[in-house]
Amino acid sequence: MLNVNQNAPTWVGEVQISEAHDADLHASNLTNWQQEYDQTSRGSFYGSIVELPFDGLQVFREHTSQALQQKCVVWPDSVWLGIPLEEQPASRINGLTIRPDTIMCRPGNCEFQLSTPEDYDLFGLVVDQKNLLKLADIHGLDLNWKELTEHGRLGVPDKTLEEVRFLLHRLLSVEQNETPSRLQKDIVLMAILEVLKVETPQPAKTQSYYHRKKVVDCARSFLDQHVDAPVTVTQLCEVVSVSRRTLQYSFESILGVSPIQYLRFTRLNGVRRDLVKASFDGTSNTINVGQIAAQWGFWHLSQFAKDYKQLFGEQPSQTLDWRC
């Protein structure tokens, strides 16, 4: 996982603005998160994060231009709320579809997966668990922590979502008013409590979801352990002990891509990650693209170069010579 910022953050007042033209570098721009992003749609990438940090509270808006498979971990002893902007295409958290009336919720220090479409915008709120529970107690609100963090998505009334989105739009605007930082923080915390007061857990409704999720998790674990091997769909079926049809359906319903697409995307992104790292740490002159491609299981270099350019909009050698 990369921890290199492509561009130094720009500060406008107290708002921090970061931009990147690589998905994984963009992932590293979000303060105190551990993330790895794989691009899955074709074309050059652009991402931006507008962030407003407080003590024990993080507020941000994230934009990504390409479809992504994301692995995310929020900072410990916290809870994250992910609120898609109005009229966003459907996304998935751990394979569960996020509808217009649902938001995402995960505890800190717990890995989760997001599948997001092209041109996606999301508000994020991360709050310290102890501070949130203390504030809830002061206001007489009994938060069911297990219920909040168990399923990954919460149903919220349209009016509440509309009000919270309006607040976050104003708060993260570059043209901020002169509202003191402490008052801004209190306003956000009260908005979080309002959301949690009216939320309804939205668990998976069928047992088949858990079976499909287990199939995908098992297959992904095997692929992570065999990154340089020419794994086939038949081999994955044998490893997971399911039919080809079940494997296909499980991947498409949980991740929104086929097993073959997932295998190709993750390995192309793995190559790109290594090339970008070499470009930034000054070792690009000693790196051979073909060797890196082979380490990720690509043996037909002409086909690899074609697939790489189709996905990222540039040749592997251009990535290796990248300077920003």
C-alpha cells in the first residue's frame, strides 16, 4: 500500500484540498485512513478530497472519476458514516447495495470493501467512539453500538439526509463563513446524533448473501496469496468448491464484476502500484516493466501493455517515468 501523497495538500482557510491523478495515491491523501484503491473502469483517473479535521472528528467530501474497488480501514476507536451525495449511482459496501435512502457505517480498525461507480461523490464523517457515546448520553440518546456497526448500512429518512447534506455542503465550501471551529464541530456532532437517532439497520435479507460473500472472500484470499500465478476460473471453482455459475454470480452480486474482470483489474493495478512507487522513490531507472508484469502473472507482454493502456489511458513506461 502506498503512503506517498502525489500533491501536497492545499489549505484554504481551515479546509484542506488534495488532488491526485492515480487512484491509489488518491487513497493515501485521506488523513489517518489505511486504504488501497483499484481502478476498474477505463480512462485516466482524477480524485479530490476536501477535508475539515477537528480534534476527534473528521469531515470530508471525496470525488473519484473512475469506478473503484476499495479496501478501507478507519482509524481505531471511531465510527465512520459514508453519505453519498444526491442522485449518486448505486455503490456497494461489503456487497450490500447502497440505495438513495441508505448510508454506510463501519467501526474503526475494521477492514471493509467499497465498490463505487464512475463520477462518484461521497461525504464522510469519522468520530471518536468515546466522544460520540458521551455526547449521546448527555442528550439522553441510547446508541446501540452493535446494531450500528454490525451490518454496514443504515436506512435514514429522506428529510434527515437532505438536511445533513445541506449542512456538509456549507461546511466544506471553500467560501466558508466565520463560524468558530468549536461551533462547527458541535454542529456536526449534533447532525451525527440526529442521523443515528432515526437510523434503521439494513442487514442483508437473505442467507444467500452470506454464502456469496463467503465465496468471494475465499476466492480473493486465494488470489492475494498467488499474485504471480496464472490462476484460472476453473482453479478458483475448485479452491472454493463451487460451480462456475455460482462463482460468477457471487462476484457479480457482491463486487459488480466477474471473476475474470476482478483478476485482471487487481493485477493491472498491482503492476501500476509498483510502477508508481518506483517513479516516486527514484528507482525507475533500475526497474524493468516486463519483470514487474511477470511478478503479477502477466506473461504475454504485448497483451499486458494493451490491457494496461485500455484501463489507465497510458503505457506502462509512461507511468514509470511519471513525475508530478
